[in-house]
Amino acid sequence: MNNLAVCKVLQEREVLDQLKKEKFDLAITEVVDGCAYAIFEYLKVPAHITVLSCARFDHVSDVIGQPIAPSYVPSTQSFFNDRMNIKERFLNAVQFYYGRYTFANILDHEFEMAKEILGIERSWRETMPESSFIFSNHIPVLDFPAPTFDKIIPVGGFTVKTNEKVLKLDEKWDEILNIRKKNVLVSFGSASKSKDMPEEYKQSLLRVFKSMPEITFIWKYEDSSDNIAKDLDNVYTSSWLPQNELLADPRITVFVTHGGLASVMELALMGKPAVMVPIFADQGRNAQMLKRHGGAAVLQKTDLVNSDLVRDTLQHVLTNPSYGKNAARVAEMLKNLPTNAKKVLVKHVEFAARFGKLPSMDNYGRHQNIFVYYFLDIITLLILASVLIVCILVKLVKMTLKCFKDSKPNLD
């Protein structure tokens, strides 16, 4: 949310005062919306829950006291997996600290403006960690292992429709999927539109589609007037796709995707192999997450200009049965998890509404300075003590040698 939009929300004082009279028991917000915490303070809502649309946000981890481990945990916008070489670990750490500073700085500016408008005192750095719970959009079985604490509740995948009764395709898509034995779904999400791709990327994809006439390609392309694939009878474009329903259909063979977390959750739960082409934000991390399970291949967005590389990668995923087997295994695991994300979410919301803030679950580590948190004070004392002991021992040895020398009889 930009600053202008924040101002518009915060300056609706009559609306806010009316909301204040409602005396809400609980408020819920996504962490990107920094002004929400100011509104909660103004409304005097007794408790709130923070929602992470990603698996983790670096600035949030820092503020709430979630342990940081950039040596093996990919940062929010990292393109690395958990097995990094020395260069990758360095870049991952840089990405973490840069992301932490950048997003925290944005929220700082938003909140300072909100404090002036609403006349509140505290900062988001104080109110956010007081969340009763923090809902994280990740599934531990799927995500990279990382340090956490009990206030962070994984609820990833709860928005994905998995009930076969509601996953019915209409006649149009059913007919398209019946034309050929193999069908590839191509979508780069709602933020990065295919119609806005560089022209060389579009032409490269068209060359790939043309070189594989035995496969039907369903491409989310947002400009129907473009008629970009009018000469290819194996390509069907649409400005909108029933993605969840298509991925649930066994006739979809492979998904070519940007790796947005919503798409990742859908294809993981539906057991589809994928070719991931991350573009920005957490998509690189998501792509590496699926690749780690053996169900996806990863290309860089700049690779799209190379039609031979794109075709070879897609062909490899299509013909190598390990991708399908690994993707199916992940889906089977996710469907048989011992917990249900929807029930977990509802139960925690009810609990927070009833009992309010839960200071007993706060991570006290967020209050510690770097010297205390990393035991640097104790390490320093141990080093000083060791040096002192060595000095004393050296002094004792010298004194002993001197006494021994002085006690020797003079033979002269």
C-alpha cells in the first residue's frame, strides 16, 4: 500500500470512530499493510493476528525475534536453496539484511505518518510482536527447514480447493484437454502479465509451442486482441484461467509457472511437475523449494529468450518420470498431513479472540542486544579469563625457573 492510499484510510476519522464503537475482540492483518497496526492502536482492539502472505518476511523475522540462519535458510527474495556455497551464503546474507532494512524502512515511514494523523504513540515494531499469533503461508513438509517458535503458526495451502466435487471444468476446457494426450498449462500470474513480456520472450515461447505440435498449450495471455498465437492450432490463450480446476485435472501434464506462492501451493497439492520461471519477490525461493523435492526444474527469467533451452527443459520434465513421481509423492504427503490448515487457523483465531494477547509466548530474544543474543559477552569473558590464566601460568613458570636457578649451588 502506497503512502497516498494509507493517508486516505487514516484520514477517514468518522469511519474509524464508528469502528471504534464496535469494540472488536480481535483484528487480523497482512503484514505488508503497515497502517493496520496504527488503526488497531487507535481502535483499541485488545488483540490482533498477523498474517504472512509469504513463508517468511526478513524484516518480520527480525522484529518478532524469529532466529535467523542465512547460512542455510534462503531469505525471502533469495534464488538459492538450503545448500549454498560460500558465495551464495554471502549473497543470501546480503539479501536478508538488505530486505530487512528496505521493508522495515517502508513501514517506519508509513507508521510515522500514521502516528501524526491518529495521535498514537507506539511503533509497529512494538505492536507487531504483540500479535497473539502469526499465521505463516507455508507448509513445513514442503518448505525449507528453519528456526521458529510457537507463536508462528503454519497455515499454508488452506485456500486451495481440493474437493473433487467443486473442481469441475466447464465444457470449453474439457474439450480442449481432450484434443491431445499431453497438455501444458502456462501462466506467469496476475502481477507479471504475459502480454507485458519483452517481445523476444513471447516469440521464443511461440517457437517452443510450434516445435511441440503433439502437445496442447494453454497460455494465460491477457490481451485477446493481440491474437498472438493465431497461427498455432495447439495453443489456446485466455485472459483468465480456472487454474485450480485445471491443475486438479489429470490431463494437465506440466505447469509452466512464475512460482507465486498461491500457484506453488496449488501445483504441490495437485501433484503436478513444473517448470519454474521465477520473476521477482519470493518466487525464486519458492522455485528452489519445489526443485528440492524433485518435482520441478528451474529456469531464470532471462532464459526465456533461449527457445532451445526452454524446449529442452520442458521436454526433460515431460519425458523424465521422476518429476511426476516426486510431485505425486509430495501431493500424497500434503493430503495426509496430521493437521488440517483450515481447522488450525479457525481454532487459533477463536483462541486469540477469547484470550487476547499472549505475552507468555513472546520470544524474549527480540529484546536482547547482539552481545547477549549471540553470547558475545560470555565468549569475551571466557577469552579474557583464558588469557588471564595463561598469563598467570607463564608468570608462575618464570618464577619457578628463577627460584630453581637461584637455588643452584655455585660450583665455583
